Amino acid sequence: MTRRIAVVTLVSLLISLGVLFVLRDHPFTRIPDQAFLGYVLKKNAHRGTDPRIVIAAIDKESLDRLPRYGTSRVLHRRCHARALKILKEAGARVIVVDLIFARSLPVEDAELARSLREAGNVVLALGAEKGKVPGGQLELAGYRFIQPTKVLRDEAAALGSPEVWTGNGGLAGEIQILQEGNKEPAFPLALQALSLYEGVPLSPVTCEKDKVHMGGLTIPFYSTRDRTVLIRWAEPNAFDRISYHQICRKEFPPEKVRDRIVLLGAVDDPADVQKTPIGDRVPGVDVQASALSTLLNRDFAVDFARAYPGAGFFYPLICAAVASTIAVTLPPLLALACVGLEAACLFLLAALAFQKLGLVVEITPGLTAIVCATATALLEGIRARGLLETFAAPRVVRALLGSGAGRHKREVTVLFSDICNYTGLSESLDPSQLMTLLNEYFEEMEKIIARNGGVVNKYIGDAIMAIFGDPDPLPDHALRALRSALEMRKALTILHEKWLERSLPSLEIGIGINTGEVEIGKLGSSRRWEYGAIGDAVNVASRLEHLTREKGYPILMSKATYDKTAAGIEAISLGSLDIRGKEASVEVFAVKE
């Protein structure tokens, strides 16, 4: 059994690795991981507010109360100039403006630039659009950064990209820490805010395989290929908010922003919403708040396989070994239920790993290993069962593979059938002819026995030993055995006609039947065994079969069998006969055909 489990585990693991290698770039293989990561991110979303972050929300009320450019949803830049001045006076340590000022408005820009210079702590956002990148422009993965007008970017403390990667099944989920441009690296908006807030410079930049060093700041990557950090989300509306019109009119307490990072952005703009694990329409400024909170709290998630290099092999191996053990040792339906429980445990452990340790476990390798191990074990079991059923009756095989194969006592009826003058027959026929004749004979006899509910326990040379009443209990096992004997004699007549056409000799058989209690179960050594029956009832049936030659009756049965079948069978009592090996005589009945 242990060897079988090891073989199934190894084969299934190789199949799993092959499947994952062939489909490694197929989106289908990412679906379970994406769905699971989205789930754990949502379940582990922060419920409390980060006291260092406040959102200056450009909401519908602010759009209604503050001056705009015509009928657009764009507030006048003089509003922003005034807001920056007020926030600085109130003690805001860092101000992040998640708005794009790409269009040049000289008069308004001059006033806004003056507010930027006086504040000295404002991070402006870079926009991005797909297309060709003019020389000297910053670029990101085929996108061109749209920068604020020159007068504004010259006065800003820093520029940052608000772009968020959509990697989790179309959900916004990662920020790229190092975005390389044509001339210089561009940093995320949240990272620039962190740098200003903590006074940590972002240069020099030293990038390693799994992390980046920026001045005094070290950030581990979630994705080493894309150099991203996974956003640890806060629940919607988790951050403190101040309506923008209240800021512009000084209708808020200064302590609400003092020594805090103020994120200024739209919260009611349909064009600035993203699909995230915590909601399908999350305002961009809330996305930036969650990204900033992740960096401030150093709440970095790392890939499990990268953190523990050997886990990439041993984790699927353990999953395959457990599934193989279950599928090999348990009945199919119970095995499938237990394997399903194993898969559920995999999800639970992966969720706990994320919650407690910040480890992102890819569940696709584990699930693939479980599925392949289960399928391999079940298919191997079906093949082995089919092979086993060629050596034992299907009902016996079910008992052996289930719980009904233990040693037990039971009253059964035993039937012995033997070919008369088999020695002379074997001398007169070529071995191949004899083998063909015997196989045809056994085939027909086994069908009759099975049709009547019995099982062929063994073939002993040219003899057949059949049992009625086990492994399936049969209340009329004696009658079934007797019917089988009569049908076997009739079937033999039909076989004689076929064999005569092929110039093959006829056969004569003797059948002995006895009913009694026997011990049934696995019989043999640890290396080779069979499903056998032991007891005096077996010996008597065998001896009765031998008496058929002496008494001239082809079917003999004991009184124990006759008592259970007398109502439906016509038989003649031969009296009490001495049975070799038994001290007491046995009353024997000859069955009339």
C-alpha cells in the first residue's frame, strides 16, 4: 500500500508540474489564484482609519458650491490655490493632489504655482495615456505620462504616478514601485507622499531581485518581475473625510489635518473610479489612500514560493501525497469527499498565511496536484480493480476493497463441480485444445453460478468451488446452489453439441453440494492470499462430488441442503454414507434431473 501511494504521488506530481508548465501563460491557470487573492484582500480589508491620512473629497456638494469651468465637473484652479494655502496654514504635513493639470491656463497657473511654492509639501499627479512616447517624455509600459504644466511641476515638491496595476482578475491591486522613464525613474504618488511625510529621500535607488533600496527605505516586491507592491485595502469610507468646499471656506477644525497627509481628489467622478477587491466603483483617491496606508504601515505581502524557495516543490508534493493516500485507502465516494475537505483546508491555510504572515500562496499548484493525484489514484484503482475482477468475482472484489472482507462465520452452501476422467481427457487432447475446451466450459459454468447469486471461489485444476450466501447474504442460498447445479448440467448438453461440430470430446461432470457454517475471509501469506472458506461444510461438499462417480448420480447433496430445498426439488435418499475424513456418516440425496 505504501509503495502504491508513493507511485501515485510521484506520477500525479509529475503530471501536475507538466500541466502547470504547459499552461503557465494561459489565463485559465490564473483564475483560481486571482479569485482567491481578491477574496482574502476583501476579507482582510482594514476596518479602522489610519490617523495619518485624511481625504479632501471633491464631492457633489463641493461641485455645486464651488466655481467650475462652465458646466464641466472641473473646479476652478483658484479654488485649489486657496485650498492648498488653507491646508498649509492648518498644519497639513503633506498634500497629495490626485488631479491632472495638463492644460495650460497662465493666469490661474501663476496663482496655483505660488500656492505650491509657499506650501512646499505638495505632490502633484502625473496622468497617463496609451500611445507613442515623444522624446524626453516619461513612459510606463507603453503609456505616456501626461505631466502638469511646466510652471506647476517646477513648483511642486514631487510628481507621482497614480496608476494602479490591474492584476487580480481585472481588479486594481498593485502599485509599481519603480517606473522607469526615458531619462529618470518615475515613482508612484503614494511613494512620493511617504518620502515627504517621513523625510526619507528616494535616491539613490538600488534595485535587487526581490526588493529595492531607496535612500533609507527598503521595500520588498510582491511581484519581482513587475516590481510591484500589493495594496492592502481599507474598507470603503474607512478614512477620515472633509468635504472640499469646507476646506475652501475654512469650515473645518484645523486639527483634522494637522501633521497628516491630505489626499485631495474627486469622489463623485464616474471617470475616476476603479474596480477593486473591496468594491467595483472605488474612487481613485480612496485607492491612493489604501496604497499610501500600505506603505506607511510597511504592510507588505510577499509571494510564499519566493519567500520559501523549496516550497514551490514541496507544497504541491504534500498536497499530492495527502490526496493519494486518501484516494488509495478509501472507497471512491468517501475519498472524493475527503479530497474536497483537503482542498477546503488548502484554502483555509492559505487564507491564514495571508492574514497572519502576509504570505500570498498560489493555490493553483496545490489544487492541480490534488486533482491529478485523485484522478491518478482513482484511475489506477479502476485498472487494478478490473484486473482483480479477472481473478475473483466482482462481489468478492467489492468486499475485499470495502469493509466486508474481514474474517467472519456464516452459513453458506458450497458447490463442488469436477470433470470425470479428466486425466484421460488430457492425454487425448493437445494442450491448446484442452485449454480452449476448459475455458469455454468454465465461462459457461461461471455465468450460471453468477446468475444464481453465487460466486466462484476458486478453480482447482478442472474443478470449480462456488459459494452461495457470501459475500452477499442470501436467505435461499441452498436452493440457488441446487438450481445452479441443474442448469450447469443442461448447459453442458448444449456445449457437447458445439464441441461435437469441432470434433472435440464430450465432458461429464459430478457436482457435490453441502450447506453449513464456515469461516470466510482472507487466506494465505502476507505476500499472496485469496478469499477462502474453511470448515467441515467445505470438506463434505468436496467428498460428495467424489461420490458421484461411485453412486452413479451426477448431483449429490447432503441432508442439510435437502432440508432447505425439499419443497422445490425432487431427490432420492441414498441413506447415510461414510464420508472420508469424517467419523459420523452423512445422509446423502441424489437429485433427479
